[in-house]
Amino acid sequence: MNKATKLMVGDRVRISKDSQFYRPGVSESNPSDVTGTIEKVNECEMPEFCYSVKWDNGKKNSYMEGDLYFYSCDSKSDRKKQDKLTVTKEFVLEAYKSACSDWKKKLEQEFPELFEADKYPTLIDLNKGDQVYGAELYVRIESKSGETRYQALNGVQIADGIADGRTLPVNARYKALYFTSSVIEYGKYEIKHKPTENGGGSHVVYFEKKKK
């Protein structure tokens, strides 16, 4: 057990046997032989209580340098956690583009949250930070004389954060069609395969990739 001189946020630690707080069975707030995680390292002059620790028993406390040591467990699960590397989202997505089908599947299983949005077809390409003002869908109409005009489809919009039928999955926004109550005319027409409804006669229709 080596005492840590430079502990960081996220480190797994235990109370050193040389610490005044190492008193087995005396206090749950200073649990001996229990592992905790450093949640915060305050900027302070040593030997003040700079390390804020949340113990695995749910209790929290602060400690001085020398009270704690970095704990390395020999269990398989902890070794697996320590072997994991932190990579950026951009790195994973770039690797995914160049990967073969087998590795694409492995990356999807390892990082499902990164590929959740790909479950839905893209109706409009948006860059990060882009704002959509008006979600109507337009068609281009060309007359016999060659003149063109654009006309919005009655009652049909791209489902965004507002026109989402309330139950639209967040990652399906801008990737679904929203049909207002006006186009449905309160029961006169029926939308087939409607997965979501907001209770006011409006529906959102979206598509998901088939499960492999």
C-alpha cells in the first residue's frame, strides 16, 4: 500500500492505517478498509482537508494528504475498469467509419449511446448548434410554362422539439413526420403504423432500423 502524494478526482482510495481517522468500527463517516472515490480536490494549502471523498457506504468526508492512499484491488472487475481507456466521441466515430462490418458491430455494442441517433433516418442535415425555425415540409411544383414554386404540405411537418407528439424519442427529433389534427380531421382519416400520439388527434410517425 503506497501512500498517494498526488491524488486526483476519480481516484479510488482508502484510509491509511497511519491516519488518525483509521479506527476500525468506530465511525461510518471514516470507514476503515472501505473503498471510496475522490469527488473533489480543493485548492488549499497543505495540510488542510483538501480531498473530498464519497465512500462506498454512501458517507462523505474530507481528508488531508497522507490520510489516504490509492487503492488497487486485485478483483477481476476492478482490474477491467482500470484497463479501460478514455477516448473522445469523435475518435470512436472516425474509427467506426474505417472499421469492417464485424468491428462496426463491436463498436455499436460497446458505445450504444453514440449510435442511438442512427436508428432513425435523417430527414434534414443539421450542424451542431443549428436552429430550425419552422418545420413545414415543402414540395417543388413546376408549371407547364416552366415556372416553379414551393408549397407547404398541409398539416405535415418535420417533428422537432415542439411538434414531437410528446412521446417522440429525443434522438428521433428532426427524423420523424408530425401530422397535425387538421390533416387527420379528427377521425376522418387514419394514419397507419402510428407509434406516438399526443392525445389531441395529432400523430408522429417515425422509422427505426430493423434489428439484426
